[in-house]
Amino acid sequence: MIRVRPYTLADFDGLLQVQKEAFPPPYPAEQLWNKDDISAHVDTFPEGALLAEYNNIIVGSATSLLTNAADRSHSWSDISDNGTIRQTHDPNGQTLYGIDLCVRPTYRKLGVAKALYDARKETVRTLQLQRYAAGSRLPGYHHYAQTLAIEEYVERVQAGKRTDPVLSFMLKQGLTVVRIEKDYLPDEESHHYGVIVEWRP
């Protein structure tokens, strides 16, 4: 049974375990959420701080903020205030913007990520926002980067001719591609690109 609920600082140990398993070395340990990050999320926008439990075990998390700046060119660090959301969360924002979602590997394919996305959609409806948006990684792109331009790769994933571990999942959740962002996130697998996607109720 999957249950999604807001997280608090008291959940830190479980949230850190999710991050450690979802982003193992060589991912830099200093880039995992720390207690200050979690406090910032909870204090700044508690409605955007969600975790998923499976049989009362914390198995996934998702963090979001509100913004009106998603249509401007941006990087992940620009729009998320380097993940803290303190300076970039806009209480009057009409876009719920997802900055993070991760699931412990042993609990994947159980519907955890989908449950978190469904909860985000419900947040959009509850707060009467215009949409949900996020920047999608493209971890499959490095396999094709020598032969496909980024635009062609994204088009093929959209058409179902290629499968990308992250973008394909987002498309299955009903999100649509808005545009491609260069230098969205330091990410060699994605060749540092991100794809801005959105869902509208």
C-alpha cells in the first residue's frame, strides 16, 4: 500500500536514505539533501514537500515550489535556488514546479513515482493553479548523442520511437514537452540538457 503525505524534518533520516539509494556514488554526497535543505522546503512551501511510504517505509520523495518564471529560460539551480527554494518560491506563483523526485531502487515499478505525480496534480487542483511543470533529465541521450541532435532525440521519444528512462515516464503521466533547455543541470548522461515539460488540469 502506497501512501503519500507531507514530509517534515522528523523524516530526514528516511529521506536521506532514499537519496543515498537513488543517487549512489559517484554522485557527490554533498549534493544530497541535508537537514537545512529539508527545513527550507518545509518552512517555505510545505504543500510541495511530499514523501511516499510503502508499508510504512519511506520509499520516495518529491519536492516542488510555486513560480511564475518557468517560461523564461532557466537552469535547475536558477529556478530552485540551488535546491533550497527559499529565494525562488513565489507564494503567488501559478505554476507548481517540481525540482526533485526520487524512489529507492528496490521499490521501483510499484507505482511510487506515479503516486507522487498524482499527488502533485492534486496539489495543482487544490491550489487552483494553472499547471504543473518540471525539467526532465534525458539520461538515455548519451547513447545517441553522436548520431542524433537533441531535438531529434526528444522528438523520437515523444513519438515512442525511443525510450528515455525519465522523459518517457513523464510523458506517460500526461506531461507534454514545452522546450529544450541547454545547460539545465550538470549531467553528463543528458549532455547537460533538460526538457521543460508541463501538465495542465
